[in-house]
Amino acid sequence: QVQLVESGGGLVQAGGSLRLSCAASGSIFGINVIAWYRQAPGNQRELVATITSGRSTNYADSVKGRFTISRDNANNTVYLQMNSLKSEDTAVYYCYFARGSRDYWGQGTQVTVSS
């Protein structure tokens, strides 16, 4: 089992920044997908960013150039640095790990951007 706990969400003005953290615990050996997703009210959950074990990253077009995903293997933590935030970034942000066919999700952290 893998436990994921997100933190760092909150209320921020448009143009501001937040850094989300995802602390992982449990059996994280063999995790081959790490990502951040988000879900706004009335919308589907969408992929925001991914990072591989080799630290290659990919981003949704809507966040490219503004968000950065990173990982600290020593502390089993994944980060999402969010800059130049926009009102449309308002959502619950979820950390996601996968190992083979098994998915693991955090409880989510709310990010609200006021315009």
C-alpha cells in the first residue's frame, strides 16, 4: 500500500504562487508513474504534470511555463511549484502514483485563485 498526503493549497491572488507537496509513505518501491491531477467543480479530473524516475517531465498545455513538477527521492516527496496563477487554475489538486495496474491517490488539496 501507498499513502499520499498533499499539502500547500490555499487562497492566492491571480499572479501569485503556491507550492504543493505530496508526501508518500508505505511501499513505494516500483512506482513508475508520478503525477499531479486537478479537478475543478463540474469538470473532469485532468492531468497537470508528470515526472518519471529519470526526472523527465511533461505538462498540460494550460500550465506549461508556469508550473514545475519535481521530486525529492530522499524524502519521498513530490512537489508542484505553481507560478503566475490564474483564476482558471482553481481546483482540487491530487497527487497520483501508479505501480503496474495499481493506482494511488491522495485526498486532494484545494487551490483557489481570486481574480
